[in-house]
Amino acid sequence: MKIIILGAGQVGSTVAENLASEANDITVVDTDAERLRMLQDHLDIRTVLGNASHPTVLARAGAEDADMVLAVTSSDETNMVACQVVYTLFHTPTKIARVRAAEYLSHPQLFSQDGLPVDVHISPEQLVTEYIQRLIEIPGALQVLDFAQGRVRLVGVKAYHGGPLVGRALRELPSRMPGVDMRVAAIFRRGAAIVPEGDTIIEIDDEVFFVAAAEHIRTIIGELRRLDRPVRRVMLAGGGNIGRRLARALETSYDVKLIEFDAKGAHQLSETLERTIVLRGDAADEELLREENIDSMDVFCAVTNDDQVNILSSMLAKRLGARKAMALINRGAYVDLVQEGLIDIAISPQQTTISSLLTHVRRGDVVAVHSLRRGAAEAIEAVAHGDRRTSRVVGRAVEDIRLPKGATIDAIVRGEQVIVAHHDTVVEAGDHVILFLVDKKRIREVERLFQVGVTFL
């Protein structure tokens, strides 16, 4: 696929790195020559220096025969104008724009072929907000990923000492939870992936990813670890786009405090938020945290624009007694590093955004994609089409489908019915099939499985 990425910032660079590793033809456009040079030094991509919305620059980038344009510069206006230009001049089939301003997003009619020809608009801030919300709603989860409009969830948890199933084989799960159907999709042990089998023993500190209907999630978590009590009190650090959105989303269900360093910003937040207590101060100020009873907080979540502030304030909050500490971290190299220490969950906005973008890059009828383990693994929701004659999956039992090594079919959504996949489950046309790949390099093999043969009418 020929893809033009407009913007070589954190989102654009991370997307380029993910897509270039999959044999796509990638061109990155930016006004910063140094950023482009650094990208070209370690990725097999083309770069073009110039303004991302200028027709001549887009022509040099190859817009006349591009399959997709991803406009992810830091400017909403540049992204939207670029989509208009490639639609009008080059008839580019798929146009995706990063749009952050709520003023634009609150008017969805803007984004249409009669208005701004943006096929998909993404808001990283909104995606991250929703992701953090799910983590707060399900205490004990490291990751919570939705499929089939939330009817099925893939949840990652760490198995702790004292968990009922620690030291037991996976085949014991059904007897422990009668009436609850679930499937373990993958286990990561000391950073290495393990494809689960019936005799696989769950060990302390294993990261266990399981798939189940949404209503069974808390029951299953309770078997893998001590079930955390529900969240009541949340403290947020940072009142920027994400902090403001998150406070507004949480304040109707939780007791929320928000710390903002900027005096003007804190004043504005206090006027726009209804129930959130807004504090003006430094989130890494030990005295302030103690005064605000950090030891009674169920969750401390740092979402400022500074990785170091997020890391240090989260570590301090955890040491002072916060039950769970989360930090928004932009630098990928920091994510795995800090999660091994005091911080419970490191949140990567790039990985959250990439998951949304990959849905539109994957071949076949792919409804949802979630990138995990810093892009090494993927969970996919794909729709099965055709019949037994034209499809490699339709009309076949799971055990008869030739999946690549490390890939598992974990659940099927058939209409309103959620079916946890077992070896004898048969895939039907129209099924939404949820798969887990511990090695993203095998993605092309999975895509081919869901492509219909040319004889299908």
C-alpha cells in the first residue's frame, strides 16, 4: 500500500515506524529537515521537505497515485486542508486527519464529501481519554480493549501472589468459573510471549491476556488476582486537553481532584468543570500531595505534556500511598522501563492512536485493530466473508483453520451473540472473528486468510 504521512512528530514518526516494517511504500512530509533525516536514517522510507498542505509538496510526495494520506501534523487546519487538496487534485481514495479541537469535532457534518473530504478523523486526546476511562472502570486491569462495540473485551492483567489460579493449569479455568466462558489469548512472561495451552501453568507476575463477554470481566479478573475494590477517588495531574476531557468524563461517577500548574489554566478549569476540585500547584510537590490526602486516592493519573513530570509525580504519588499510579508517556523507550518500577500503568498515546489508524490500513474487512506490547503484538476484529469454497475460514472449525504460528482465534460475534472460540467452533459468513497475534510480523498471513477468492459471487 502506498501511504503518505503528513507530519513527522511523535504520532507521525511512530506510525511510519509501524507501517514501514510491513512492506508498505511510505513517504513522510514535514517542514523540519532534521526530523526527516533522523527518520530516514533508521527506516526504509521516502521523505519530502515542505508544507504538508501545499499542492506542489503533495505532488512531490506522490499523491497522484497514493492509496492513503494520513494527515497527523500538529495543526488541525493543515490536516484538514491537506485532505481537501488531495481529494480535489489527486482523488486520493482514503484520507485520514488528526483533529484535536473540540470546536471542529462537535460538528460532525463538517466531515463529508460535500464538506471537508475527511474519510476518518481521529483525536488522539479523545482516544487516550477513553482508554484511561476503561482502566479506571476495571480495577486490576493493565489493558482493556473493546471489540464488537464493547460486547467483547480483551483484558490484560498481572497475576499476583495469592491469586486463585496462580500455580494452576489453564484447563482448570472452566471448573473454577462455571457458566463463565473465556479464553486466554496470550501470556507474556518476563517479556517473552507464550502461546497458551491447556497444561500451561500461570506463574506470579505473568501478564495474562484473556477474551470474554464484557459482563464476565470482573469475575475472571478475580480468579487471576485479588480483586481490587472499586475506584471512588481519582487525582489527575495536568489540565490540558486530556486532563480536561478526563475530568469531565469522570466527575459524574467519581470524586475527582485535578492539579494544574498554570494559574490561568487552573482558573479556567475551575469555571468549566462542574464537580471536579481544581488545585493550582505542582503535581510533584510532596507537601501538596500530602495535604490533598494522596494516601486515600484509588488512582493517581499524570497526563501533563511533560514525560518527566508524569513519571516523577506518579512515582511520588505511589510512594505516598496512592493505590494505583498511571502516567502518560510519549517516549516509547520509557514505557517498559517505568512499568517495571513504582508506576502501575504507563500509557502510550502513540500506541492508542496507531491502533485506530491500523484499522484502515489492514487488508480485508477489518473492523478494529489494537496494537499491544509497543507494536509487537496485535489483536484484530475481522469479518468473515464468502463460503467454504471461496474462503479459508468460513465453514471451518477453528482447529482446521491454518493460522500462522502464534495466532489464535479467541472469540466470534454472531449478530448479538458472543461465542468464545473453542477448537470445534465453526466460523460462519458474517461472523466478526477476534484474533490475537503475539508476533505482528505474521499479519499478512492473517489478512490472506480473510480475503475472499475470486470465484465468490
